Amino acid sequence: MTITPVTYPSVSADSLSKPPAVTTDEAQKLKQKETGEAQKPQSSGIPDHKRFDTYEKGDGKMSASESGIYHPSEEEPKITQCTTNTDKVDAEIKKLKEEKKQILQQLRKADGDAERQAELEKRLAQLDAELQVKDNDTYRKQHATHTTQKAE
């Protein structure tokens, strides 16, 4: 087995600093790539969104049911309008807040009656806990009424 030495072309510092020579065709292609002006393929006169969604056979077009292929272009776009209504939840929270105000007033009036005060304070603590759970955006979103209508 003999080993033959491999010789590489010499590279000078001057040749490294110079950019490689580019032909005019290559320069035009590079310019088109940089500016995004690459040539677009010729269209057949059919809009792009319909060109690939239909099945053509011969000179006529087959419907989706005839061809057995799903064709979104033949389907009507389904436009829906979604509405979220939080009125019931807001009314419930408002009712709880008003009840809390009434209990606070009753608590102020029941100065001498310790048994009545204890009962009102217990009810007030329950209302505070319920309000803490219900008076936030997460609860409103979860318990809102969602309606979906077909917009025409």
C-alpha cells in the first residue's frame, strides 16, 4: 500500500479578503431572493383558494358528493356569533352584597343581644366566604350563559 501525498491549492490572505466572483445571472437571482421578487408561477386564471379545493374530471367539474372527496370550497362558510351573558351571575353577586349590608346594619342595631350578634356574625362570615368564591372573573366566566347564533 502506497500513500500518495495530497496537495491543496495555496490560499493567500488577499484571496480571502475578496468576495468570490459572481456572474450576472447569479447576482440577479440573489437580488430577487433578497427583495422577495422571485418569479411567481403562472396561474391558470383560477383563484388560489379554489384551485386545489375542487376535483376536475375531463371538461366538467364533479360535486363533492359525486367525487367522494371533501371540498371546503363547495361548503358554505359557517359564520357564528357567540355571546356571553353574565347578567344572572352579576345579579346573584349584587344580591349577596346587599344581604351583607343588611346583616351589618342588623349587627349594629343588636348591641345588647349577644345571642343575636353571634348568629348575625356567623351569617356574615358565611356571606363573606360565598362572596369571596363568587365575586371574581373566573366564577363569572364559568357560570355565564353562552349563546351561539348563526350570523347571516
